[in-house]
Amino acid sequence: MIRAEGISKWYGRFRALYDLSFSVEKGIIVSMIGANGAGKSTLFDIITTLDSDFKGKMLVGGYDTRRQKSEIRKLTGYVPGTFSLYSDLTVMENVDFFANAYGCGREALYKITPRIWNSLEPFAGYRASQLSGGMRQKLSLCCAAVHSPSLLLLDEPTTGIDPLSRWELWQELLTLREQGITIVMSTHYLDEAARADKVMLLDKGKLISYDTPKHLTEGEKSLEDVFIKFLESTDE
């Protein structure tokens, strides 16, 4: 679904990414972890075609992110780290806006994200600005998934939401995976990162490891222990 070949990125003299090469298979969940400034958001910008000024090659669904942006955007759904929907529009108006933009109806949500969409429907007439943090994230996911994308990219989707909303979101992600949708998400919660099929550890723009949670935690109690030991080793 995603293939990165020698991805490097500079902001002036500052190098944000160092020769990243990896592939993401179809129908899996990948958790991206790393401290602030590790390069997660920069990598998302490249995958989503928002940034074309980089070295290397990025393919999404077989399409080149520089030359075939429109094709990639049709098969991709993106939930950014900050709420970016229309606060003055209602829940239903936001969903319909994105459905119309993609040339589809909202009916797919009953199949793609049934649990979350059913919990949102009672608030259909509420403005997005009236929703709680957890409900806003649910709305963001529905808007990102309304066109039945093959790939979902989520930038810290569970940050700042209550435990129940976090659980509901994860149940929906697992359902999406069962439908063959590929999910790449960044997170600071290592317990949920361990629920993914693969974990990508970034540090200061470098890809430190990319493997299954089982392999990464061999000889350790948890993914948190692996991450903390790595951070301690870099401070020495």
C-alpha cells in the first residue's frame, strides 16, 4: 500500500528525515511512535501529498506522491492532529460536505464505521463546535472515511479524548482493518501502539526500527520498556 525509498527532508539547513525506506502492506495497522520532533508529522505530509519537496520516492497505492496527487487523494482518508473540520457546520453538514467533495453519499458510513456513526447520529444537528473532544474525533474519522478509502492516515487520533471514546475508536479501527483498509497512525500511547500489526519507531528523523510488537518486545516486558531503554541509550 505504501512504499518509501530513501526519503529525506530538509527545512533549510535542518534535516527532518534521514533516508527512510519501508513498505506498508495492505490491510494492516501500523503505529508510528517517537518523541516530539521525531519526524512523524513530516512523514504524514509526504504520504498525503501535502509536501512534494523531498528527496527519494514515495508510492501510495502504486501512485507517485509527486506526480499523481489526485489519484492518491481519492484512495486516502486523513485525520490531522488538530481538529480541522468546519466548526460552524453541524455534524451532518460536515459529513455531507466531504461526501459531496468525493462525489459519494454518506450511506457508506453505515458499513465502514457503523459503531462510531451510530453514536454520532443523535448529534446530527449539533454544530461541530458544540461537540466534546471525543465526539470531534469520531466526526473527523467519519469524514475521512466517507468515501471508502483504501488507506487511512491518523495523526494522534486518541490524544486528549476520554477512555471510552478511545476504546470505541480502536474498536472501529479493528473493524476497518477487517474490511481490508490499511491504517497508519501516530500515537504517544505505547499500550495502543502495541495493538498494531507493526510499530514504526522514529527518532530525530531516523527510522530506528519497524517490526511487529512481538519481535520488538522480545526480552522486554512491554513496548514501553523498549522505548524507554532506547531513549536512555540516546542520552548517554
